[in-house]
Amino acid sequence: MVNIEPFTRLVAGDHGLAVVAIALPDGTAHASVTNAGVLSHPISGAEVVGVVARGDSRKLRYLRAHPRATIVLRAGWQWAAVEGPVEMAGPDDPLLGVDAERLRLLLREIFIAAGGTHDDFDEYDRVMAAERRAAILLTPARLLGN
């Protein structure tokens, strides 16, 4: 088990703003900016890093083919990165034990873990469903940083 406390501390530094990097088959990297937070895995309870992605995103398409990523947070000159395998849970990415109701709550949990707040979670849920949003759950295998 990798201790990701340095990563967890940085979530609040810039509202969980993170870069997700994924290796592509041609050796290049796909990188995107998103929000990330640390939470308990919905099935195992283990500590994971969560990200929410649109159902039609390239990020999900790439992760389906190669389910491994690096997520980097920074706040000022402090930074931390976690690397490891990922699982997805969403309308197009079923995860055993995560039904539609558990997915709705999981998307909220990730949003809150990344420092998000919302005045109308019913509206949040509607948007997540309409965009076929999926949870990306990274199990930390390695921590890098300063």
C-alpha cells in the first residue's frame, strides 16, 4: 500500500486541479486537466484517487484500451503524482457492485473529494447522467513528488 498523504494534502491547494496523463500506444502521452480527489473505493474501501470524465471523452477511450494513468497535483512549487492502474464505473463502463444509484453517489463523492461544492445536487446528478459521466478510480502503485 502506497502512502499518498503528500498527494492528499495538495488537493485543497488548488481545488483538486490536476493533470491526468495516459501513455498512448505510439509512445506519446495524452494529457488533460481535470479535478481529482482522494476517496474510498466503492467496493474494496481502499484509498483511491478519483476523477470524473465525460462518457464521450478521449480519456475514457484510451483508458479502456490501457487502464493505467498518472495524476499530478500542484500548489505553488509543491507537487505530487500518483501512478497506477485504473478502473472505470459509468453507464458505458460497468463496474461489478456499482449500480446506477451507487454511481450517482460516487460521482458526487469524487466531486466533493476534489473540493467541489454545489447548490443543487439534483441538477448536478441530471448533468452527470445526461453527459454519461464515468468515475475513474486510480489505485496508487507509486507516489512521486517533492
